[in-house]
Amino acid sequence: MEELKTIKQVVKNTMSNDVRCRNSDKWLILETLRAMGFNIYIDYKQLKNMPSFESITRARRHVQNSEGLFLPTRETDNTRKTMTKEFKEVFA
């Protein structure tokens, strides 16, 4: 749960310091990861043509939940359920 609180604070700081992060989830993700100490290089010209991470994860959820294909391991499924509960507690 502390990790989610940390992420929330980093996102708030990132959005307060960079207007691009308020307007683009791609920028927000990239700059949040950088603020958390990750070295990520993405050609900014290509950034606008990349699919959003949200679109990718929504597609994965659809394939797994609606089509019942390529299901996660039980351990991953339990971790996701736990994270969902924690997310609701932190962001409710």
C-alpha cells in the first residue's frame, strides 16, 4: 500500500511541474518513471505514435476476462486482486 501512496505523490508532483503530463498519459507515465529513478529512453517523436499503456492493458484484460484466453497464473491473479483492494483503499 505504501508503494501506491508513493506513486500517487510522485504523479501529483510530476503533474504540478510539467503541464505536458497533465495533457498526456504517455508523458505522465514516462516522467513519473524518470522521477522514480528509472532510466528510460524513448524518442519523443515516436512517443506520440505509441499506443498508450492503458490501451495495451485494456486489451490484455479483454483477452483474459472476456475471451478466457491466456489466463495469468494463480499467483499473478491473487496479486492483482490484492492490488485492486489496496488501490481502492488508497484512491477511494
